[in-house]
Amino acid sequence: MQISNSERWLELCQKQAQLIENLSKTFPERREQHQSLSGRWRQVAEHLSHEEFEQMAKIK
């Protein structure tokens, strides 16, 4: 999957992960679910950054 604005997507993924983790302050009983969900957002960011690196390597 090619995303033209991958830096913005990475930023959005990180913000989403942080937002979800911060929900645990308000809803501590959901901490485990928040950690799982924020971890998934970080996985998406990792996937995007890895894919962007591969695309840059192909261009050079």
C-alpha cells in the first residue's frame, strides 16, 4: 500500500495511540484494552515507516 503523505499518517497513528492510552486515566478499568488498542496503532505506524523505508530504497 502506498501512501503519499506517510509522515502525516505516522503522526496520526502516534497521536491516536497516545490518546487511547490517556483514556486509562479516566477509565482505569479499561487499561488493558487501551494498551492493546494503542499497541495496534503503533504497529500500523511501524508498518508504514518500514514500508516507506523500502520504497525509498527502491528509488535509490
